[in-house]
Amino acid sequence: MAGRRARSGRGWDASPPRAGDATPRPRRGRRAAGGPADPGDPASADSPDAPAWDTSRGGAGSARRAGGSARDGAAAAPRDEAEVAREICLRQLAVRPRTRAELATALARRGISEETADQVLDRYDEVGIIDDAAFARAWVSSRHAGRGLARRALANELRQRGVDGDTASEALDELDETTEAETARALVERKLRTARGEPDAVFRRLVGMLARKGYPAGVAIRAVKDAIAAQSAEAAEFAEQIDADALADAEGEIDR
């Protein structure tokens, strides 16, 4: 047909272009499988338009690897044992106050030498960061007010935390017998509001509750008897039958 180029089976006719015709530009995009790379294709590693991290193996990837190696080298550098020990202690103290014995146990568990641990803990003693006497006083006050624990239970807890006997005794002396008895009575009255069952079963259950909190048998029995007697006439009649002294002596024999 006039005015149109003929097509062959291989695409556009490859006859030389006439003067003035524009030279066709190669198409960008995916090249045929196995074909040569298109220098203008951004996906080609030889293309000037390719991203920097694709143009060579020594680009950003190498920089990241180099940075990682530097960090690994810094992490592998040995640290001062005393500095590690101080960090361990401060993390422990951030949770709650600790005794010297508790911190020493934590340091030994992490492999800190006894010599370094003693140096760090001695310094903490000097500046008042750890103070077993203050710890014991605060522990007694908090646990008695919050949980209603008596002297015997509190002494056991202080011993478990490494407080020596003299320091624990001084702290426990601040909890007198009158305060202990008042706390026992308050605990019983609170439990009686929701207690169900026969008076005898309720009585024994409440005495057992106080015993678990460390109250002596005499204190526990009297507190429960008085609280039950104040409930009603029927409860008072039951309470009158309770010989607190005899029961206390019997409980004492069992404890021994």
C-alpha cells in the first residue's frame, strides 16, 4: 500500500532510514530471557540509573557489615567487674529495697568474685544505699500493716532475707504486744463478715488463720473468742464455753 512501509516476519523493515528520519530509541523494560542487558534499564547492574546498592557489592551492604563488625568488637571488649557488679545491684534495688545478703547472693549468681562484691557492697554501706537496719524497720511496719503479720512470721521473713538476729530484734521491738493483739482482732472481725458455717468450725478456721500469720496461740484464741462474742447472743453463748487459757496451753504443747 502506498505511503506505508512493508512489514516482514521479523518486525519493521530493516532498510536504511532515509535522511531526516529520527533514529528509533531502544525501548526500556524487561529484556528477553537470555538477551543482553539494556544499559538504559534501571534494573541492569551496568545502568547509570541503577540504585547505588545495586551497582556493586561494596556499597551500603559493605558499610553495614563494617559497622556491625565495629559494634561487635566494642561489645567483645572486656568490662570492669566492679562496674558490672554495680549495675546488677542497682537493677535489684530498682525493684525494691534489698539487704546486703540479698545483693551478695545476686552478685554470686552472676559470677562476680567475692572480693569485688565485698568492695562494691562496702561502698554501698558507706553511702547508705543499703542499710539492713532501715530495711528491717520498714519491712516490719509494711508487712504488719499490709498483711497483718505478727512478730514470729516477720522474724522468719527477715531471717530469710539475711538480716542478722540483733538487727531483726531491734526492728521487731517496735511492734508491741498491744498493737499485735489489736491487729489480730481487726483481722478476725473482717473475716467474720463473710464467714459461714457452724460456730465451732468458724472458730477453728479463724484461729488457724491467725496462727499462719505468726500470732501466738493465746493471742489468736482470745481475739477470735472476743470477736465472736460480740456478734450475737447465740455467738456469745458459744464463746463463753471456750477456755482460752486451756486451749492456748494445749496449742503451745503442740507447737513445742
